[in-house]
Amino acid sequence: MKSQDSKNEKDNSSTGKWVATVSLLSFILSIVFSFIATETVNILPIPIAILVLLLVIALGILFDMISMAVNYAEEKEFHSKASRKLDGAKTSIKLIRNAPKLSSICADVIGDVCGIISGAVGTIIALKITERYNLPINMQVIISALVASLTIGGKAGFKLVAQAHSNKIVDRFTKVLGIFSFKKKDK
């Protein structure tokens, strides 16, 4: 009975540390990226600012899709690839085994930070459009609705893609990670 209580305390401590880490990471990323995005968008022409906004939305959708893919991916396919010593197979297995944490980083940290930034960037664009064209209507409401519909629709559509092609997505994500890795290839 004591060993079970000890295990539960360890699990709770580990969970608490994870939540604190994710919260701190979200806070720092939100400050850094919000500052960079809003300061950059303030000086950009409206068409380029709109492209930045679309890029931020797409990034949020992409990481949400990756989050879903690691949860749906089948580890056994990557064991087969690992036995044939294919690049990235072992890393893919690690990602799948750590799907809850990776999902939290991809969807909750990166995806949500992108959502916050897209809202801020959309607001700046709305103000720029309203001021430049001296519009009597509140463009912020319209642009906020467009940002929300693109984000929600994109995430809904790409969740279906993640379900249907989860193994391919994990495999490609692992290859991208491999580009940025300074460790020896996992053959």
C-alpha cells in the first residue's frame, strides 16, 4: 500500500512540474512572439501584415495537426522501420510514446500562442484598415471573426488529415526535427 502511495505522490509531483514548465514556457513564448509580431506588423504595409497573420494561423493549424497525428500514429510501423535502421524511426517511437507531452507542447503551447498572436495581429490590421480607409464600421469584429473561422475551420479539417495520415505526418515531422538535431542520427 505504501509503494502505491509513494508512486502516486511521485506522479503528482511530476505532473505539477510539467504543468509549471508548460505554463512558464507559454508565458515566455507569448511575450516574445507577441512583441515581435505586433511590433513588426505595426510597420508593415497592410498586404504583408495580412500574409504574416495567415502564416501565424497556418503555424497554429500545423502544430495542432502534429499534435493529433502523434496521438493516432501506430508505433508498430515505426518498429518495423527501426528494425531496418531507417532514419528517424527511433525518434518517431519516442514521440509516439510521449504523445501526451508532445501534444501539450504542440497544441496547448504553440497552437494557443499562435491563436493569441493571431488575435493581436488581426486587431492591429483592423485598426490600420479602419484608419487608412476612414471606415465608419468596426473592422475589428469582422477580422476577428475571419481569424476565428480560418483557425477553427483549418484545425477541424487538418484533424481529419491527421487521423487519416498520422504515420506519414509523424515520419515527416521526425525528419524535420532531424534537420535541427545536432545529435548522431538514430539508426
